[in-house]
Amino acid sequence: MLPKPDQINQIIVLLNIYHGKRKPSEIAREMDITLQGVIYHIKNLRKEDFIDDENRITKKGFDFLYRQLSDMREFITSNILDLDSVMVWEAIAAEDMNSGSTVYLRMKDGYLYAYLSGGGATGRAVNDAHAGGLVDITGLSGLIDVPFGKLSVLVIPDSIDHMVNDKLKKTIDGLRPALLAAMGEAGYVALNSIGLKPDIEYSALQAAFEACVRGQNAILVTSRRRLHYSMAEIPQLENRYSPVKANIIDLS
């Protein structure tokens, strides 16, 4: 059961207090509501003995917060599952199949394939499809096993010489098989200088993360100068494409 509408803000205030925010002004900024509103909720929380006089959460408050969040989680999870069951997912037919067939979904070479046998998440084909064609899947049940790839970011010096090329080639050979990505002109030139063509050239950093979350290893080559401008973006991408992490290797 969901909390009553007037309890939602109370729960959020209590959650902020649980995470260490004690000042009403700080909580007001976090919630984007008025200071008077936060003070009102704090008074009610103290009245219910959910917080003490120093705005610290009590055991009663913790039990209330845990119970309310658990109820909300159950409500959200059950409804997401209901929505998932009627959503239509795209997959590549691994073999000829008919509408209504039970299919088994597995990742292969970074793409989702539907099979008529074997393990994996199950679903139901919406349309007839020939092998290699597109099949729509509904009624998805179970988890699709995705073996996440590894992302290696090879940082070369701003100037490229034979020693850098040799080190780059040896490092790439040791990390293969993997898709090659070039970020910036230096990365593109460096790969070409050792006779390799990048698989990924545009939006290379994000595309490399995308490849890894789809099960492919990726090697991204870039200069120290170019990487400097992307350092703030990497933690954001790691959070978005969790659990993929960028392993930065300096080839200086």
C-alpha cells in the first residue's frame, strides 16, 4: 500500500534526516519546497517521535521509514513487472519462428537473439519471422544474461613516435578480442599508424560504454590532452552503464 499523499513529503524529509541533513534550510533546498513547509513536517515528525530534539532519526522513525519505503518498493516493482509483461521488445530471430511461439532470449555479439530452445529469459513471439529477421517479443519473463564487456582506455602521449606505436600495438594485442574506438584525431592517427582501423569513431567514449554493457570488450585510444576534457564525463557514464568501469592505461 502506498502512503497517503500528505505523508510523501514527510517521508522525504525523514529520508533526508536519515542521510545526515539536519538543517531545515538544507532539506528545503534539496526538496525544492519552502522552509516553512520543512519546519512544519519536522514538527510533525518530532510529535510522532520519529526524530529527537536534535533532528536525529529515532528507532521508531527508522522503522516507519523502512516500512513505508518497503511498501513503495513492492508497489513499484509489481507494477513495473505488469508493464514489462505487455511491452514489446525487439530481437533478432536465430531461426524461423511463428507468431505465438515461446522463445528464449540470449545475447550474442552485442545483440538480443530469440531462440526456440535453450536457456535464458522467455517470451512470446508476436509475429512470424525468418532466421536473421526481426521478431517482436512480449510477455518477457526472467532475466537476460548479459556478460558485460571490459573497457580499456589507452592514453597515448600528445606526440606519437615509434616507441609509442610499439607499446600501443603490444597493449592492444594483449587486450583483444575487442572493438577498437578512436577518440579524437590523435587516437585515429595512432591506430592507423599501426595498421588498425577503428570500429568506433564518433561519440567514441559513450559508444565504447554502450558496447561493453551489451557484452563486447572495447579498447578506446585517445591522447592525454583529449582525455582531460572527458574526465568529468567518465564517472557519469560509469554510473549510467553500471557495472562497466573504465580501466585507464597510460602508455607514456
